Amino acid sequence: LHLVESGGGSSQLWGSLSLSCATPRFTLADYGLGWFRQAPGKEREGVSCISSSGASTNYADSVKGRFTISRDNAKNMVYLQMNSLKPEDTAVYYCNAFLTSRSNYWGQGTQVTVSS
């Protein structure tokens, strides 16, 4: 296990949660970073990603305008701020660091549960 997520938990409809991801094993600065999620009975899907410099970000249509990805290369961390949460955001959220097909690392996942 190379990455460690934290910050998951439970929220009411329209609430907010913030996820963090870090690793003591290597420097994240050269890696593209992303957040994925997997809901029960569904495939893992991409939520958001950010370039190594932080200059470029992308979001799934389902979270645009509600979620914000950011990174702090000095702290070796990546974040996902989730606002206006909906029940359909309920899933296990995974942090990913990608450099090459051989340098592609995942965290263990953190549960996010949103109730209506």
C-alpha cells in the first residue's frame, strides 16, 4: 500500500466532506494525481484528476461544480473537497498516483456515505 486516504465519513444531503491523501514512500510532485470511487455493485469510476503542477484539473460531469481537487507538493498531499453532497456520491473513494504504467499507485480507500 503506497497511498493513505483520510477524511471519509458520513454526511447529510448537501453537506460537505474533505478527503486527503498522502504517502511517506515517494515524492508525489512528479505524479498526476486523481480520485476514483466505487459504489456497491458498480465499477470504479474516475472522479477528478490534477496534473503534476496543479495547473490542469478535470472532473466527472456528475461532480463538476461541487467537488474541488487540489494538491500541495510541499506537503506531498492531494485533497478532494466535496460540497453539496448527494446520496449518489456514496462510495469508497480511492486516491491514485500515476506516472507510468509501472508507477501507478493506489490507496486502500475511504468510505463516504451520504444520507438524504
